[in-house]
Amino acid sequence: MIPSTLQHLDLKSLTGLLYLLEERNVGRAADRLFLSQSAMSRLLNRLRDAFDDPLFVRTSKEMVPTSKALALEAPLKLMLEQMAGLWTESEFQPQSSRRTFRMQTTHYQAQAYMPAIAEQFYREAPFASLETSTLTETSLLNQAEHSLDVALCSDYIQLPNRFEKMLLGHEKFRCIMSSNHELADRESITLDDYLSYSHVLVNLGVGGANPIISDALLGDRARERHFAFRTPYMLAALETVGRTSLLMSNSGLLPERFREQFGLVIKDLPMDFPFINYYSSWPKSVGNDPGVIWFRGICERVVKDLIPYPAI
């Protein structure tokens, strides 16, 4: 239990005591604490009252600490060093870290970016761990902040106010079809062509209403489009498109990567489609965490290197 007399001492007073112990001189201790000599003398008197001890005895050459003052020096120095550490960011050392980092992405982004992120992650932090989980349209809204470090998201993911975000770049929606599709050899497709076939919808899974983002562009004709296959799994959707006559509208990066494997053809959509913005996002509570800053840096560099239209 801390005596009531000590409870009224502030950090500056305790720092002053340490300086007096180190300097054995009121004037020099005052200079280090940016006080006048008279103010330093008043501080010393408060310390004497608080510890009920003279603390220092004046001689012709210096101030000699009492035995009680000498006994205070080591614990006082340790306490002030620990207090200073509260304001000092610890340096993160990825090469030796065994920390677990948690990330959330959509199925699309997991396939498009996670392998390259993991490659760079383990190259820099071979003993650390990386956990990923699925991000849905509204899953961040009711999620505890401590449950993740970074999320990769787009304009269609709802972010709570307690999250920060950084623009990584843009992708463009394309029309994906099988290389055996009747439209595959055409230089371009018309809107009538586009609406005459059934479609695949890659949704964001449970947790939101998942509005179909291209409906507004189709206007009244949106009702003519029929979705015959709905799934949150991007690779399942791409392989299905390669095996059927279904069409799919989605960002072009991942379909390009699996073009040969699944026998795909990628064409421009028959309507103007705005670019899709992609972001890295993180809880404000971990914004200054050195480890999270390092991890965010990896994600941002990898995505900007791969995304078709990186943010400048």
C-alpha cells in the first residue's frame, strides 16, 4: 500500500529526486529538469516531507545522500525507465517473431492476393503464423477489434467507424465465358447477347443482402438477366463457367490467372462499368502497433504489385 504522503508526488518530482542523486548538486539537477534553482529547492523540500527524511546533507563540496536516499536510487531508476517505456514503441523484429497475425478477405481476394502475401510474409517472418478467415459484406460491423489485424476489402464491404482504410488500387469488371462458348469468337458482345444467356453470381456469403452491383447499370433490363448458379466460391464459379454456357461478370485479375486451366475467354462488358476500389483496412486500436504496421506494409506492396490499376 502506497503511503498517502507519497501518493501526491508526481513524475516530475520523482525524476528530480533521481537527478539529485546523480548530480549531488541542486543547480545541475535543476538545469536537467528545466527548473530554476529556487524551484528545485522547493521540490526537494516536498520530497523530504513525503519520505520523512532529509534525503541529502549539504557539505562544502556536494550534497551527500542519506542512506534512505541511496536505497531509493535503484528502484527509482527502474520505475522511471519502465514509465518511459510506456511512451516508446517497441521495435518489431519479423525474423525472430513468433506472433500470429490475423487477416480477413473475401474468397476472391484470398485467391487473388493471399498466396503472394503469404510468400512475402514467411520470407520475412519465418517463425510467425498467419491466420485468414472469410470476410462478408457486414461481418466487420459486429466484430471485436482484437479479432483481426488487417482486412482486404472493396467498396462493397461495410466498415465500422472504428476502422481505418487505405486505397490500394482498382479493378475492372469483365465478362467471363468458356472458350467453347458461342460468343467466344466474337470480337465484342452486345447487351442482347449478354442477357440471352444465364449467369453465375459470386456473392459475399452470409451476413448481408449482397445487392447485385451491376443491376443499376442495366436499369430496367436487369430483370432480363437470370442467375442460374450462385456461390461465394470464386474458383468453383470459374471452373463452372469453363464447363458450361453460363456467363460471369467479375473482376478480371483472377480469371486471367486461371484462363488456361479452366478454358476461359474474357471480354469487355457490353455496358460501362465503374472501377472497383480495393482497400486495406484495420482497427484504429492497432493502428500504431509496429507488428501490424509491418504486416500492412506487406499486404499493400503485394496488392499494388498485382492489382491491374494500383493506387499512386
